[in-house]
Amino acid sequence: MAHFYGTVTGQARTSGTRRGSKKAGLRTVAASWNGAVETVLTHENGRDVAEVRLIPWHGKGVSRVLYRGVVDPVEVKQPLNLTLTHRHSRRAAVAA
């Protein structure tokens, strides 16, 4: 049964979706010519955990964790800095 749900939009006319279970989790990668951003959702010890990191893509970019923590607004200690990054984006979280 799906616990996580992801969507992707781009040049295609329709969006794509993927589901992930508590056991399998959900991993997404969005890449440019200068590197990529990876998002991983897992279920650990009864809690949903997110990890967002920069990763190399075809030899370009760096490896760096931007955020790792629970997906629970009550437990998030520091607010994320939300900024518009692209004309098609509604919002994008940028680690402070």
C-alpha cells in the first residue's frame, strides 16, 4: 500500500507519478548539467523521514546533505526559507 506519493512535471503534457510504501520508501532525482538534487523519503522508527541532498550528475556537482529530518511540522525546529526559483514552480524549499 502506498505511504508516499511523488509527482513530476516538465515538457510532457501530462505529469508522472510514483508511489512508495513504508518498506520501500520513495527516491526522486532532478538533474541539470551542473549536478542534481536527490530527495529520499523513508519510514524509520514509526516516523516519516526526509533527506534532501545535492549529488553529482554525469561527473558534475558535489555531494552535500541539505536537510535530514522528520516530515512533521511540529518537530521541525528551524523554518525553511521558501523562495520562488522558477516561473513554473509554485514554491521550492531552500535550506538556510
